[in-house]
Amino acid sequence: MRVAVVAGPDAGHAFPAIALCLKLLAAGEDPVLFTGDRWLEQARAAGISARKLKGLAPRPEDDDLDAGQRIHSRAAHISTEILPDLSAMLPDLVVSDILTAGGGMAAERLDVPWVELSPHPLYAPSKGLPPIGSGLAPGEGLRGQARDALMRAATGRSIKQGQRQRSAARVSIGLPAVDPGPVARLIATMPALEVPRPDWPEDAHVVGPLLWEPTAEVLDPPPGDDPLVMIAPSTAFTGAEGMLETALAGLDGAGVRVVASMLDAPPADLPSWARAGLGRQDVMLGQAAAVVCGAGHGMLAKALMAGVPVAAVPGGGDQWELANRAARQGSAVVVRPLTAQTLREAVLRVLDEPGFAESARRASDGLAEVADPVAVCVAAAQGR
């Protein structure tokens, strides 16, 4: 089965796409990855056939202040740019990242089945939940249900506007205004980070996190026997700023060691009890007693899979939602506002109270319930 996997260059979306390609390869399938320049060489080094995703460059008509216009209009443009490459490779299936919807549009234009990859929990609206992004648990009783209904009505206007923008983008490239959607959805998260809903889509399959390490290097922690705290500043542009600097200030004298995982160059003036740089996060987590991160899905899932509790410093986007879900599950403390003192208190709390690590281990146990993403893709390609 020839599969085109399409994802943008942001680490939180490119890495799950690469992980899916590796699973497809291991199962004897033939994936081709389309993504941004930054990860092409690493993907090829891992044995994946990888090509540049065309159409990613900003255009003068893109409105960065209107996320809906940017996503849908850019998707239509990307679908046109990628169409010749997809047509030439004759895929049996296209897997398109949820934020890189152009892959799905291109598949539809070629009459090829496609699957949507969501590298986080299902964020589609539900009649039984408050709006995603609020961080709220479902309301209880009549008052709580009324609160959720009012909030859904308020966000419903934005959802309808996005649907209109998507329809206009589709019509501009010759597709019908009504979007039929993918034949299946890969929800690449942990069951512990999902929220029960009365209207779970039949085509949505929780397949577990799709994780990939962009390096083989191992970053050695500082010497000593004090508990090791791993710090992973957010790679998202909406992430909290100054996390590492604030953490170092707050944990000074706290009786811990620090290892910071960074894609970018680390600061040069680290204290003796800290190390920072690019290294395998799975190795760091095998040594860590706690994690400080922005609660982006990739890092949060890695921590919980390793049974390591989290001090979550959420920024914008979906991080607030995920941080609060992990806190309700019992494996995280949400740090808000971010100060040296609040972060210190959160780290010491997850280190001192064993219930946080126990909840993280329970979250990891739930992975036994997930579906096989390759099996979902094969069924989608075969029309089952």
C-alpha cells in the first residue's frame, strides 16, 4: 500500500507524521512523507522516503490574524501545489495532518481516500462538553449544563465562520462546498487525556501517541543523587516564554538536578546542577522524577507514558486544555501564573506527593486499549 503522509514543519505535527511513517514501514507498507525542509534529512536518515511539502511559504493574501482564513485558504493553495507530486506517486491512501488540510483536499481532487491525523485528543465540538480550549470539566447538574450550553453557543459562531471559510476555499479549487471529511481519523493520544463524550464519531480511532526522537544523542544529566527534573520548553509559537530561565531561578537551592531538552541552542551560563541541549527525551524521562513542560501534547504524552508527573506551564492554543485534563487525571499541577516561586512549589509538590507519579503510571496503563494506526489506514484504503 502506497501512503502519502502530509504534515507541516512544526515539531508537534511533523514528528507524529514521521512516527506514523516508521510504523507503516515496519508493517511492510510504502509511505512517502511530505513536510517542511527542517526535518527532511532526519526523516530520510530514518529510512523514510521524504519530499518537500510545497506551498508552505506565506503569501501576501494570508491573514495571520484570522486563523480560520489562514488554515483553509492555505490548505487550498497547498492542495494545488502538491497535486502533481501526489498524482505522480499514485497513492492508495493519503494521511493528512489536521492543520495541513491541503493533503486531504488534494486527495479528494484525485479521488483517493484520505485519513486525518490528529496528534492530540479529539478537539471536535461535542454536545456534552464545554468548548475545547476552556480547560473546564463538563458541567454538572442543570446549572453546569446551562453554562456549557451558553459557552457552546458563543463559540458556535466561530465554528460556523470557519465552515464558511472552508467551503469558500474548497469551491475555489473546484471541490463541492460541503466537505465530506476523511474516511477515518487517527486520534494519536492516550485514553487518559481524552474526555468521555456522548457523541464520539464512529470514524475516530484512538491510536496512542505517535512519538519520534529527532536525535540519537544522549544528554548526560549533572552528577549527583538529587532528584532529576527534566525541563522541556515548548516548541510551539504559543508556548510560555522564559520557562527555562524561570525554572532555574525557582529551583536554585531546591535540592534537585536539572536537565533541559532543547531543539535550539542552550544558554551558555548554566549552573553546575543543570545541563541543557538536544538529546533523546525518552532517555531523559527514564532518569527523571518530574517534568516541567508547556503541556503540549507530545511532551505531555511522553511524560505520562514514562510514568513521570508534570508541572505544567501552559501557553496558548491547546496547552491550557491539556494541562487541565492532566491535572484532573491527577498526574500534573498547573503553574499559573508563571513565577519562580509558583514553579518551585509545583515541582516540589509533584516530587513529594506520590499520588502524582501513581496517576501518571495509571495513564500509561491505558495504552493497552488503543487501536493500531496501521490497521486503521489499511482498512481506510480498502474501503472497510
